[in-house]
Amino acid sequence: MKVNIETIVIYHIKITKEIHMDNIRRLIDYFESGCKKETESYLGLELEHIITDKGTNLSVDYYGEYGVEKILEEMRPFFEDAVLSNGHLIGLESKDINISLEPGAQLEISISKQLYIKNIEKIYAKFLAVITPILDRWNYQLTYLGYHPRSKAEDRKLLPKDRYKYMDFHFQTAGTCGKNMMRGTAATQISIDYKDEKDFVFKYQAACILGPVFSLMTDNSPVFEGEIYPNHMLRQYIWKNVDLERPMLVPALLDRNFGFEEYAKFVYQIPQIIMIDEKNQVRYTRETAQEIYREKSLEEKDMELVLSMVFPDARLKTFLEIRVADSMPFPYVLSYAAFIKGLFRDTTQLKKLLRSFKIESVYDIEQAKVILSRQGYDGIIYGRKVTGIMQDCFQLAEDTLHPSEAGYLTELKELTEQRRTLAEIYKEKELCYAADRNEGN
């Protein structure tokens, strides 16, 4: 029997195309599974900390007799489960709170979705009650900054995790700041729900458009590689220069047909860095998800991996993750959480606010980042003064929040009314300290 090679090739192409379409559909179904019909506003919180030595202000390494791993071991009795990697403890889990570590040993606390801000506050207080005595005993402290206060990225060792090893290798050639992102940054991330695809589209677009504003008001990265950073929004600069193949904004963001399918296609065409092979082992790859899964249907674990390999300002999973804020002292974190909750609670009013903006393309959002990073509160974006935008946002949030939660807005609102950032306050203190030290000499 003669084999028709052309027929086989055509058949293979057809099957590959069908699998591709099916995988896009699976991603869409995954996003749709996150739709919440509840009208209440639940928030999830992830806050990253840098653990530093009180005496030297240097960041504490993961390894060693008094390293971050040992801190986790001290905390372990207070948690239900432990997470290990290559024989090392890298995480702790319980009902309301999980502890994990970023590549450079930044300690991240993840608080499960809560209906009330006060619940987030109570859960975090329990965390502090566990970790503070341990840190005090070793003369350590939790430092709330967006970047290491003194240590440099090149001096930081990576966690013993294959995923981070391959990411570190990849970013060495993908951009200029991959090492800084992995080893030095610390963020505050707020997660919100969406009711349906239409609700997702609006909230996602709004989060990205307002992202530069959020980034400025939460700017808490005064130092870069041991030197005072002269501009604003350092973390935005670092992320922009991590990997040019991973845009911080979805190119189709403002298209008329933007939705679950367009986001699925976006992540499906991004190089993955890591993949799980047939032996369930993590290995390095430069292939896109489309290439990796051209002959294989996506399972849920595959989708979770694919979605974690993109780092836009706002990321879609089965919830919407807003990623632009720096790590901040906890009163400011609660203030930011209340701000996000109030702002996105009434989409009708938020739509009215966004209609006052002059914005035509994703480029306008990118330009807003550049303007605010250089000009701060003097910046004019989308045809408006950024201070006016902030005032309108806070008013909207205050109007929609219950009075018991509106009070949480105070810290961040007062900071913006003073046209200041936490980073600027830190810089002023450092300059005063340096001046006093010079006088003493």
C-alpha cells in the first residue's frame, strides 16, 4: 500500500490546529470558571517583605544558620502544611494564610480572599505575632520597601528551586533587569473578582489604565543597588527591562473585541521559560505554549503554569491580580486595599471617571508611566493632572465604601494630598542621616 505523504502532512496540520483551538477554548473555560455572581467585593492580598538585619540593614540570605529557611522552620509549628523544594523548606500553608518565598528570599504572605478589610488586618496581626519574636531574637526586622535598602542583586543567592534557576538563566539574555527583579523587588498585590466576561474586560482595562497612578501613589522604592534612585516608580522601570518578549500590557487591551479569548491568545504566544516534561520534571525551554502543547491538551496544572509565565501590570487567572504597587508598611497596604475595593465596587461610577481621560491606545498608558516616573505629582496624563485623577479616585472609593471601611483610606489619601510618596520620605531621612553623619566627622 502506497503512503500519501501529502495527505499525512495535511492530516497532521489539521489535528494540530484542532488541538490549538481546543486549548484556547480550555483557557477560556478556565477564565469563565472564575466568574463570581456575588455582588459583594472580596479581596485577596499578597504582600512581599524583605527581611533585614537591624544593625547593618543588609538583607538576610536564605541559607545559613540564621537564614530565612531557619526562620520558616521556627514558624512551622504554627502552620498546617510545609512546602519543600530539593529538600529545603520554602513555604508554609494554613487555612487563611500561606507563606512563600520569592527568588531572592523575599518573604511573601498570601491572605485568602476576605470580604472585610478588618479580617485582612486580623489575619496579618496573627502572622506578626508568630514571626516578630523570632526576628527580634536574631536582631532582624521586616522591611517594607519595593527594593533592597542596601544589598545588591549580585550578592543575593537564589532559592533552591529549579523554576528560579531556569528563569535566572533566561533573564540573563532577555533584558537588563531580570536579576534585579528576581533578587531585589518586593510588591503588594491585590486580587479582585469579576462577575462575567464583560465585567472582567472593564475591570482589567481600568486596572491597566490606572496602573501608572496606582504605581506612583504606592511608590516605595527609594534605593536601587545601594544608591538613592533619582526618579519615581523604580519597580516599573525594573519590570519593563526584564524581558522584552513579556509586555507589561496586553497589546490587544483596548481593542473592541478584547476578552477572555484575546487574553488566552496573548499568554499562548509567550515563550514559557520552563515546562514540565513527560517525567514530571521541570526543564528550560524557549518555546511558546502554543509550540509546547501543539500535540497535547492543556490540563489545569498546565494552564496554571502558562498563566504564571506572563507578568503584565494586571494578570488574569480565575481572578484579576493587580500587580503594580510596591511593598509598603501595613497601614498603607490596608489603605491601598480599601482604595482598590472602593474604586472597583461601583463600575458605573468608575466608567464615568475613565470617560474623562483622553486615551486612544496602549501607547498612551506606556507614556503615562514615563511621565509619572519623571515628573511625579506634577505629571499630566490622559489630558488631566494626575493629582486631579487621584482626588476623583479617592472620592469614588470613599463614596462606595461602607463608613467602617472608608476610614482605612486615610493613610494613602493624606499622602497623596501632601503630594508625597513613601519613597521620597525615605530619601529625605537618608539625606538627613548622611548630613548628620558628615557633621559628626
